[in-house]
Amino acid sequence: MENLHKSYGQQAAVSDVSFEVRRREIFGILGSNGAGKTTAVEILQGLRDRTSGHVSVLGLDPAREKNQLRRKLGSQLQSAALPERLRVVEAIKLFAHTRNVPVDVEATIGTWGLETLRNRAFGSLSGGEQQRLFVALALLGDPELVLLDELTTGLDPSARHATWDLIREVRDRGTTVVLVTHFMDEAELLCDRVAIMDRGKMVACDTPGGLTAGSGKPVTITFSTTNGYRPDHLLAVPGVESATRAGDTVTVTGPGQTVVHVAAALAEHGVAPADYRTHYPSLEDVFLSMTGHRLSEKVPS
């Protein structure tokens, strides 16, 4: 995707967005509600036309070759729902027919742990069970790429973690995953790389570790000590920005490489704290510094 733009009249929903998804990775698109995430993904699968820009998905243009693309692409949309009375086994057969792909229904049920749910109506399933079914439907026909939009919204913590395991399993089976989310922990724990979107623009794209390392925010080191230890000598350690003590807790700040230097300096002084801890900037810190607001906050107009 290069220089993607989508506007409605004078309002730009997506503006000059460019990124490339690598095969067999979980690629996250992270942003607040209204950031343009869903619009971008709907353009990727040919559900919306772009205003301008170049889009290629598995070598196909979704605007001109959506029928060919549909056979290689699986998706679960943010507004996905099924008739309340439709049984799980019926849903699998129906989706296999509408997608015109050969499907071994029993193998699909077994692969995604739906044996005990096969004759249950969709309306009777829990949130986690519904998402398990949606993942199974999105993977019918073994697509090369699957798009998952806000898959865990509304789920309880247990169901969210179970769904994360499903997403990892999808990737481990060789399928490329594009995951749209507004949950910071989801992006940080699941994604190989993350694109941060805000107000229709992409403001960063890197691994979660790369984003935090490049944020410019310091690493904080904490440890406990007694016997009147003073951390003043740590101020001479390369990179250390501050070294303070409050009660029995010492706090040191500096860039990432400072962690090793501080540990070495403590060893030289015969200090070996049992609770030496490093606290790196979080993806939430990165998001706030790049966008000016927290992920949970409403996007400023």
C-alpha cells in the first residue's frame, strides 16, 4: 500500500498511508476509534474504493480484481454477526458455499475445537465461542492472508486470551494476519510489527520493541538496598541521567544501554540487589508521545 487516500467530500478518512505486510507475520494496525483503521482494511479487501494511491494485496488490486482476491483472502469484520438460530455446522457449510471453496467440514470443526458446539445456535454461544467460530469461518479454504478487525472487542479477559491463542495459531499455520485493534496490550503481545494510525494518518510503523526503543524516553532501573548505600557514584556511569534514593529504593534513569553499565558499576561496588529491575517505555507511552492523546481517549478533531 502506497500513499493511500480516502475522502468523503472534504473529509479525509485516510490520508497518505503507506505500509507493507510481510508474509507469515501478525501485522497490527493500532489506533483510537475513528483513526481510519477499519477504512484502510476495507479498502484492502475491496469493500471500499480508494480515492487515490496504490494498493496491491497478494499481487492483486482489490478495486479491480476483488473476485480473484476473495479466493486468497479471509476476513472477520468489526460488525460481523450471524442469524441467532444458525447452527455452527450450518454456518461452516454456508460460508464454504458462498466463498465457493472446497471445505472438509468435520476437519474444520476439529481443527478449531468446535466439536461440542457443532449443533449449537449462534445466539447461544458465548463471546469467546462466537469469535472462535468467526476465526474458523475466516480461515475456510486456507487463505494466504486473513484480516481481523477488532476481534476481541467486548470479550472478557479469559475469552480475550483464548482468542489471542487462536490468532497465534493462525500465524503458526502459515497464514499472514492483519490485526486491527485499539487495545494496546493486544498489539504489544501479539504483533510482529505495528502501524500506529491517528486522524487518518500513519504516524509510525515498527516492531513493538523498535517503537519503544526509538521513543527517546528513558529506561528506569529500580532496586532495593540497605546499610546506608548512596547511589551518587552511578552518576558517573555513561548514560545515567539521574540516580536517587527514597527509603530503601534506588531509582536510576537513562537510555537503554545504561542497564548493563549500571549493573557493572554495582558489581564493582559489591552491590548485588536481588530485585534489580528495568522498566522500559510502554507502547502506551509511545502512542501518547506521537499522537498527543491516549489510545482510550476520543480522537481530537
